[in-house]
Amino acid sequence: MSERQVRAQYTQEFKLEAVRQVRAGQAISVVAKVLGIPKASLGNWVRRSAGGQLQGAGSADKAANVSPEQMEIARLRAEVTRLRMERDIGKKSRGVLRAGHAARYAWIYQMKGLYPVSLACQVLEVSTSGYFNWLRRRQSHQGGSARRYSDEALLAHIRAIHAQVKGEYGWPRMHKELLARGIRVGKDRVRKLMQQHGIKAKTKRKFVVTTDSRHSLPVAPDLVQRRFNPEQPNELWSGDITYIATDEGWLYLAAVIDLFSRQVVGWSLQPHMQASLVKDALAMAWWRRRPPPGLIFHSDRGSQYCSHEFQEAVKGWGMRSSMSRKGNCWDNAPTESFWGRLKTASVHGHKFATRDEASRAVMDWMAFYNHRRLHSTLGYLSPMQHEQRWYEAQRKKAA
């Protein structure tokens, strides 16, 4: 796996998104870990981007020289990014702001990989010295034997996690998350505390069919037959398209998911639904993973997936195309479930002024989903944790 990752090529869109996250204030090591790329590669992209020389796999475009005017624009954009981070911290921490300092400190600790501690303290109206004093007390407590948390302290952690995961977790997943963070507590206590204080998971909206399969293009057979549990990575991928409303118009998202770990391995965000949208998503997945020949790519019967352009790409990368039955969302259930989670967390209830704003919200959630979100199908591990454990087990077997 590591050898493939080092030699992999990445699309321009993927590189630009990685650089954007670094420029937004996240550490290179954090972004590299979240996106599953070598830290050295990301550092190189950041340096090349600053010089206007960043290119993606297959790109024929030559980078332009950076003028003084462009440098000033970049400086202004950096300032806008800082202001945007302040706004994002304020939005994500609304529930915590109504609580005491302990809840705010816990939230800052859990989000330290996403936002600078000093900036988060400023927005949440607490002192950095108070935060670090709280952190030292927390570490000293954890240095001894397991301790019993008071309801107030436990509630502070629950509120902080609830804000961090955008309200996605109900009490079962919240209990698993607390255990994963070293907080030993019974599941009944977590359930009662969340019920008493009105902390609950957001509900998903009813599924709406968006695929247009009214075309005369060739359709591939269903090779999956709802068997969504491959035995190893890069054996079975699924793909689909969804849309997000913005004041500028629709933003379309195509994603590719490895059904072994439920990890998003490729994606593309565009203002159109042409075949290039799904081809770009699959290209990103292929360059990142370099799967062996024979991988099955499963999708619906949409015209984009049936198009000659897309099917030629599938064959060229040594994959086999599989398609669900007409109008049957259960034949691609894992991807539909993923859309439900994404929209519940990042889209429903949000009004996006621009496509760029919507893109940032979607990408931030997908990074969280891959790296941190506990998945019940995976034994309450994140997609990346599940896959990493599988590779570790294979290395031990081979040793």
C-alpha cells in the first residue's frame, strides 16, 4: 500500500484541495494524514503552489508566473481565510458557547487539529492560559487510574463531540466515541445525559430519486447483486452523483467509495452533470489507489455512467462495470446512505452563497468522514482506521 501511495499521481483538483486546507491554517501533517497522502508530497505541493507551478496528473496546462498583483491578492485571500475560520469556529461551537468554560476547553482540544488554539480561544472568549491550565489538569487526571467523571464534566465532553461531528451522533455512537477517547463511561449514563439535555442526532430526510436512466445507451449487468462486503480494499468500488443548491446555481458532486472500508477514494465537484464529472472522480480514485485489474465499479444506470467516454475510461483502467437495476436505490444502498449522512451534516439547514462555500463545507465533512467518523458497519472504526488495521494484519501474516 505504502509503495503505491508514494508512486501515485493525483489530479489537479485533489492537489488544490489539499493545499487549500493547509492555507486555511491546518498543519501539513494533519492534512496529509486526513487525506491519506505522504507528508513530503503535500509540502512539495504547497511550495509549488506558492510559485504558481502546481499541476495534476494528466494536466497539460502550464503554470503562469505570479505577479505582484497576484501576490497581493493571495495575501488578501489569506486574510479572508483567517476571518472565515473565525466564522466557522463560531458556527460549529454554538452549542458549546452556551455552556461553561470546561465545555469550551474540551471543544478547543478536540478541534486543535483543525483550528489554531489561540484563534479558537479568542472566538470562544476564553484565555489561552486558562485552556492550557485545563489541559494540564486533564492530563494529570488521566495519568492515574481511571476516574469517574462528574455529570458536568461528562456533559462538557458530549457537547464538544456533538458540535465537532455536526450533530450526527446519537447515544450509541457517542458512547463509542467517548470510549475511543479514553473516557470510560457506561452507555446508559450517556443515553440518559443526552436525553435529559436534548442532545440527539439529526434525522435523515427521505430518499429522492435523481437518476435519469431514460436513454438508449448500453447498460452493464449487475455484478454485485447487493453483496456490498468485499474481502479486501480495491476489489469493489461504487459511485453516484448528488447535487447541492447554492445562490450561484447547482453544485454537483460525484464520489467513488471503496466498499471494503466505506472510504471516499475519489470525488469531483463541478457546476455541471456531464460525463466528465464522474470520469474525473474515478480518475482521482485510480491515481490515488492504483487498483489491480478486475476491480468492479458499481453505479446506477445514469447517462453519465453509461456514456461512451466513461465506459472507455473504465476499460482503460482495467475495471469491470456493474450497474444497478432501473429505479432501485437499494442496489446501491451504501452510496445512498453516504449521501444521507453528508447532507444531514453539511447541507440541510445551510444556505450557501457560492459554489466555493458549498465545496468547502462538503470537503471538510468528507475529510472528517474518512479519518474520524465512527462507522457502525466497521465495528465503530473510521474508514481509514478499518483499512489500516486490515493492512497491518496482512503484514503480520506475511512476516
